[in-house]
Amino acid sequence: MFRDLDSLTSHTFDLLVVGGGIHGLMAAWDATTRGLHVALIERHDFGGASSFHHHRTLHGGLRYLQTANLRRLRQSARERRTWARIAPHLIERQTFAVQAGGPDGKSAALLRAGFALDAALTLDRNHGVPDHLRLPAGRIVDGEDRAGLDTGPLLGDGPLGVWHDYRTAHAERLTFGVAVAAARDGAVLANYLDAIEPIRRGRTIAGVIARDHVDGAVLSISARVLLNATGAGAGRLMGAFGVRKTPRLVKAMNLVTRRPAPAVACGAPTGDGRLLFALPWQGQLAIGTWHGAGPCGADAAMVTPEDFGACLAEVNQAFPSLQLTEDDVTLVQRGVVPAAGFGHHVTLADRPLLREHRHDGVDGAISLMGVKYTTARAVAEQAVTLVTAQLGCHAPPRTASLLLPGFGPTGTKPPVEGLDQEAWDHLQRVYGDQAPRVASLVHTRTSLGQRIVDRLPIVGAQIVEAARNEMALTLEDIVLRRTGLGSAGYPGDDAILKVEGIARDELGWSSSRVQDEIQGLKQFYLPVHVAG
């Protein structure tokens, strides 16, 4: 992957996707595999904002039974299965549990009925799924089976309702893998390129004027159809189209803590009855999702002390045994997401926004605003089908049957000395058939085979790969969205100095630029205190 801005201005694309979160990346990949000539631009980095901060689960929509929304349940279960087919190397099976009965639990009878209905509606949940990712039906567990489930102090004694979904073991690479797949199949991608205004020809949107954050250059990118996939910023671009009605938004947060995590992800209710889930992430306990009580603006992603305090209070209400404090939190995952509700009381939206703006008197533009990581591929597929209809072509979608880059470890020994077995297995999982090329960097400098931190199999060669071939332009890109080194919390000053030393050479940073990059990375972890 290379940042080739000249390719963006040399001709007219069939589709220009504005926004490089999971929905925009999936749309670019889908459209490219249908034979369209596709470009995608992202104002910051690929897979940032809400796509980075999601709760790391791919779930089958069991909660939709509460509202009898069987269509949404079926879509969620189908897309959960699709992730298991296209990225089996990057996800893991995860056990979930809630209390069955008692004052803080769900009715055991209702849970049994729900599990039975879910099993009937998802009989195909394991069709084509690798054996290690096959999911059993939900059930009530008690007695010796209950004693064998590790829920730590999060759930009390007594029966549990237990089911299984997936956890994204390498969340940053799952998202970035879609970018790699789109580029591999022909899409032209560029990060740090901001769409500042649409190009108009009468009532038709014919592309965008964009500004490069690297050197300030202004580019004109032409396209027959524009897909607005800018997430929280979708309303801003819709306004530039001339569409006055914009989506409602709410602030959402998850907390990653330094507390050890039990093997089972545990759900428990807050005072208003919403479930929070505490699950293992890189050996630490992550808890969410909290959301604000009222609507917010698109630029409200900064976490205030009031937000942080309200989130901590709800977590401790749901899991009183934790007695979580601010010092226990290593990362605040935060974002601005679509909201549902009326007036000043809102909740998280449970359905995406997908609109052709010809209904608003604007041709050549479609807006997509997703609500769930799990269903991003399916929603992007729907959006691209609208694009192909506008273009007068009807190629079928293909992404449900294509593999994302990477594959599981082969059991082979590391191809170079100085690279440990776990690190080599990790390279194969992340880079697939490109892993030997990344590992070969160790021949040029033996230190590139060493781990950045002892507890994670992330090595210096990955820093070089990110800078040379994955469009990483900042320290934050490398630490958070290419390697995952800091995806559970600040990795420490020693680790950052190692990364910075490699990145400085690769990207030609000056000493002042290095200090800016380190400070910018530390700002990402606020309001959590960053310790050296």
C-alpha cells in the first residue's frame, strides 16, 4: 500500500468513498471486487475513531430477541458467521454469561426460551466455519458446570445463562486488513486527506476538493458517485451537499483496565436495566458500552471528567465487586455514534442510516452511517448495490466469500535467527504470505527481530513495515492501528523510545517532530494518567 495522490487526480472514478472507518473500507473493498474503479480518502488514519474504539466483539444479535427484531438477529448472526469465514485467523470464540435468576439476573425461564429460539433461528451459524470457531447453542449452566466457568468476582453464585460469540483478538489488524484487501484488489486509498467541499455540476455531486494534511496541497478528485461514510462527520458532508436534516449523535465509551480478566465475558445490568459487558482483552479487563444521556455534536469525542465519572459510576453499579477507580483505567475507548430517541433523552441507535440523496434533490451522492462493527460488511454491500444501480451495472457482491489477508500459524520455525516462535506465528497471522518478507528485515538489522515489550509478540520489523508499506505517517498510526502495541493502554516510555527510534529513521523525522509525535500519542490516552 502506497500513498499515491497523483492516482487520485488523473481520471474519474466510478466511486469515491469519503471516510476510512470499517464501513467505508468495506464499501471500497466490495465495490472494487465488483469491478468498479474505486478511490477512498480518510481525513485522519484508516480505522480510527469509532472503528478503533469498538468493544472488540462480533456478536450474533441475541439481544434483538428482547424487541422481537428477528430480521436484525438474522443479519447479525449471518455476518458473525461471515467474519469467521473471511478472517478465521484474527478472531476467537468467546464465552459470555449473565446471572440466571436472582435479584440482579435475567429470568432463567426467559433465557431458556430465548436460547431455544436463537438456536432455531441460527441453525446455519456454523455453516462453512472452521472447527475452532464453531458455536454451540446457548444454555443454562449450574452445578459442576457452573463451577468450571471462570467468571472471577464479576458474577455471583448460582445458575448462569451462557452463550458464545466472537472476540476480535487482533482488532486493529482486522480493520486494517480490509484496507489492505481493498488496495490489493485495485482501490486507490489515501489517509490524511480531508474532503473540504463537494464538486458540483448542477444538482449532481461529481467528486470532492480535498486538502492533504501532509503538505497542504489541494486536490480535485472526480467520481461518478460519492459515498459519504464519514461516521460522526456524515452530517457535515450532508450539509455540504445541501441536505439539511442530519443524524442525531451520542457519545459512547468503553474502559480498558489494568485489572486481570476472567476467561468468561460477564454481563450485568446498570440501574436503568442496560447491560454492560466485561470481557478479556490482551489479558486485561475491558468494560462497556456506556453512552451519554443526551445528544452531542460531531466533534464531541473528547472525554470530559463528567463523562469519565459517569461511566465509572455505571460500571461500579453493574459490577460492584470491582470498585473500579480512575487509576485502574489504562485506556478510554471513545467515539461519537448514531443515536436513537426523542428530545433530550437518547440511546444507541440499532439500525444504520443509508440514504440516496436523489430523494433530497441531490444526484450522485449516498450517505452511509453504520451502527455495528459486526454488520459493517453487509451494510457496505447494500450501499454498493445502490451505487451499482446508479451506475447502471449489476455485478454481484463477493466479499462474503473472500479471505482477508493473513492466515493461521503454519507450525514452521522462524525463517531468521533472532525471531522467537511466538513472534513468527504472530507475523504469519497478521501478514499471511507476506510474513517471510517482513521477517527478512531482521537480516538487515538483527534488533528488528526483538520484541518491543516482553508481553506482546510485536517486533521492530513491524514498525518498518508500517512505515514503508502501510501508509503509517504518525507514531499513533504505528502504535495503535498497525501493530496494536498500545491498543490496551500506554505501553510505556521505554517501548515508545524503541518505536520512535525505528520510525525516525524510516520517516525522516526531525528531533522536534519526534517530540511532537510522542506528545500527540500521550494526548490520545487522556484523561487516563500516562505513566513512564
